[in-house]
Amino acid sequence: MSEAADVIMAAIRSAFDSYPKEGDPEWRSPNWIMPEECAYLTRVIMRELDAGGFQIVKKPPDAQPARS
């Protein structure tokens, strides 16, 4: 997967780590989302971003954050 997809997948996994599923007997496990489910969600997000005309571009290391 691309670096952008890896970041999205890490964010999805992190969200599920931080938000345990109620009623799940394994709720103490931080990995209750299966890796295949996480990869699938990542692919869908990447596909939808592409279809919407969005492009994920990595900032150069020396780039300054945008000011509003």
C-alpha cells in the first residue's frame, strides 16, 4: 500500500483502539477490528477520495505548516 494508505489504515486502527465495542466479549482487546476489515476500509476511503478528485500529496520535510 502507499504511504497515504498506511497512514489512513493506522488512523482507522487507532480509532478502534480508542473506542472499544460495547457488548463485545473481547472489548479489552485493542484489535477488535480485523486487519482485513481495516484494509478494506482503507481501500474504500482511497477510492472515494480519488473519485472525488482528491489527491494525497506528501509534504516535503522542510515545508512549513499552512497558516490560516
